[in-house]
Amino acid sequence: MTGRTQRAGRAVVVEEFGGPEVLRVVVTDVPEPGPGEVRLEVRAAGVNPADVKARRGLFGGGLPRRLGSEVAGVVVEVGPDVAGVGVGVGVGDEVIGFRVVGGYASELVVPVDALTPKPASVTWEEAAGLMVAGAAAVHALTATAVGEGDVVLVHGASGGVGQAAVQLARLRGARVIGTASPRNHALVRELGAEPVAYGDGLADRVRDLAPAGVSAALDLVGTDEALDVSLALVADRHRIATIANFDRGPAAGVRVLGGGPGADPGT
């Protein structure tokens, strides 16, 4: 970064591990964008379980550290040699930044290939929370080849990844059964799935809803129940995916996705 002009900005940092109270807003330097980079004015930042785990120190590593891997904002400066996104990116463009570092900030320099245009119909908050959950949902559906005519069991249908997976599976022509607590059944139904309560007897409740069988299952919660019920209901283990059960998933022969040990990280 030597020789690049610095601007003052604000960022959230973790100086000690713990709960939300350890988050601190500090003044930080924001450099000029270099080749293939742009500077964003951040309008909203996504908050994900990985951020919470990092804040608590579950990933180890040094301090201080910044959090946030997805943002939505406006391009305010473009560096040299920026090839662009789609038809190009320029000052004033509204974009989503995904797989960024330190997104909890007022301004951020990011590689242009981390950007995608923000749809005008999507709010800043929706855009900032779209990509981590959305990409995980797309990965799970692609890995299990969900398509027209499938019956898909989505464990954790009311969560961030689950809500995206339900809607995307429906767009692919699948019927979706989604587990959730009873208080979230109305939401799951609104998204296009048939809700079912998790807990004792889950497999039988799913069989009652789908007597002809379940063709694929997405474990988005990581519980033993989610994996056991999926194994009991889905004949082809390659059509079961987990994004959270990194302990039992590999031994069970299901598709293990995401950032865990031995998991397929996707593209």
C-alpha cells in the first residue's frame, strides 16, 4: 500500500474476544483503490454466523480483527485497470460486495471481481444479507441436483440459508417440505414450502406429507436429527447435503459443503 493516498473512515473492530459488547468503532485509514479495485461507500453490511464465531474467538487468530464478508454500497472511486462488472462499473454504481474483508465499515476498498450489480428492487439491507446465504443455498441445490418434480426436505427452512433455498427450489420446479419451529410455519408457507415441526417423530411427519418419498434433503442446521432423518428418507446419499455437520457428514457419505474441514467450498 506504500504510496497510496489514505482517507479517514470508520470501521468496527474486535480487540478482544467475547459478546457484542467487545465491538468497537474506530477511525481507520481507507487507501485509494489500486489496480483492479474500487472504493465503496458502504450502505449496509451483512451479519452472519461466521462473524459471531470469529468475534467469540472460535476460529482463533490474532487481534485486533475486522468482521464482515458481504456489503452493499455505492462506488465512489475506481482504480486503474478495472475491467468492470457486466457492462462496466463506475462511480455512482450501486453494487453488492461478496467475499470482502472487514465489511463492517463506512468505506471499503475491494477487488472489482468481488462485485455484482445491486438490483434496484432490493433494499440496501436485503442486498447486504443476500450473498452469503444465497450462495450457500445455490451451492446446496446444485450439489444435490434439485430440479423439476423433486420433493426436497429443507432442514432449517426459516433461517437465512433456508429461506433462500426454499424459494430457489420452488423456482426450479421442486416441491419443498421445510422444518421450522411452529412460530415460523406461516413464514415457511409464505415462501412456498410445506412447514413441518422438527423434533421427535419428524421422519414420520415428513412421510405423512410425502408418502411417495423424498428425493433430496438439505441439512442447513447441523443437528444429528437433520442428518438422521435425511438418511432415513433419501435413498441416494449424493442427494443429501449438509452445510453444518462436518463431524458426521463425511462418514455418512453425504455431500459436505462450505468452509468446514474436508468440505467442498464451492466456486
